[in-house]
Amino acid sequence: MIDYGLMAEKVFDLTYFNGRIAVILGSGLGKFSNHLKNQITISYNDIPGYPSSTVEGHKGELVCGRLDNNEILIANGRFHYYEGYSFQQVTIPINMFKKLGVDHLIITNSSGSMNKHFLPGSIMVVKGHMDCTYRNSPANPIIYSGSPYHDPELIDLAFSAAKEIGIELKSGNYCWTLGPSYETPAEIKDMINLGGDAVGMSTVPEIISAAELDIKVLTISCLTNFAAGITKKPLTHEDVVKTADKSSKEFSELLIKLLYKLKI
């Protein structure tokens, strides 16, 4: 049995975290944590029962700090199904955040664009998601949008923040696949036909878990590449991390502005 309370107690003992906002950072987006003041960093390995992050671009640490008047907890690195973790293990951070008093969660990821109008380097606010893992049923997945999965007020706040700093945001539907291999052109075509705009190997378990715990969620994707079949260029995780790193400055500016505007 997973003891979320014990994990939260350990984090509190090391940080005295007393905020209501948490952020999960995806592949290559870890530089955002450098903007927090009065930082305290904890390795995932120092939290009892907490999984380890094994993927390049995921540091595997919690960073507690302040931005303006908000105290924020950042998960710098996540866990994936393809690393051998269960759904319950993948969502451990969400359950621990809840125990720590978090009720607003910003989830970020690096994902592939399935929309020809969403060029690599674009930033997309997720308005809906699909579980395209076919874990539970062979039936076509459906899009889940709006509350409780995608908070309308946080989405509006993200677009307001982007407008103030001159960043063009896209809006679309995110598709979750198991990985670790990239999708085939046929799979991408199928997801496009179902209404998908971006594809990745994470995030949806976190969205579902947060919704079940009554945590308000905003998900933002950094589109690092075109998905298979959109162009003839081969896909590599190295390119994903490199593009995310190039986009990290604009991405960080958006998150900073958004968090300044988030008054809770």
C-alpha cells in the first residue's frame, strides 16, 4: 500500500511547504525551476516510497520556492508507464500534492504535433484529452474536455498571460499513448481523425488523478516535433529535449506571468 501521507510528511519536514500550487515539468523544461526564490531541492530518492525518474530530461527532484506571493512546489521530472510503473505509481505525485494542500496544478509536457498548423516550438494549451492506450477497451477513445479535467478559468488565465507578453498560444486536444516507441504514421492518422492535435506518453494519468481529487488543472504542451508521417524527418528523443530546451525561455516566461496572475 502506498503511504501518501508519509511522503507528504517527509516533504513538509524538509521544506515547510504551505502553498496551494504545484507544477509538473516535462522533458527538457526543467529550467523553469531556476526562477523560484528561496529554493529548497529534494531528490525523489529522499522521499520514502517515491519512484525514481529514469528518462533523459527529467531530473528527478522536487523544488520548493516562491514566485511573487505564491509558494510553489515543482516536480522536476515525471514517471511513465513505459518505465514499468503502474497507473497508481505514475500518479503518486498528484496524491502527495493533495496531502500537502495543493488545489491548483499546472502540468507541462513535451509532445509531438499532429496539426500541420502547430509548428515545432509552438506552445499549446490542452483543452481536451484522449486515452489512446487502449488499456481498458478496443473502442475508439473519446475526448474529455472542460471541468473537472481542464479548468476553464485557468485556460482563460493562460491566454491572458500569453497576450500580455506577446506569445501566441495554440489550443488543442492531447492524446496519450503508452510508448516508449514513437507512434506509426497510421496511428497518428487515426488519432488525427479522432480529433487529436498533439501526442505524448504521459500527462493523462495525472489529469485524471487530479480531477478525482478535486484539484484544478491546467495542462500546457511544448510541441517539440511533428509526429510520424506529418513530415519525413525521423523522430528521436534527443531532438525532443533539444527543441524543448530552445523553447524553454518562452515557456518559462509564460509560466511566470501565469503564476503572477494566479491569485489564490
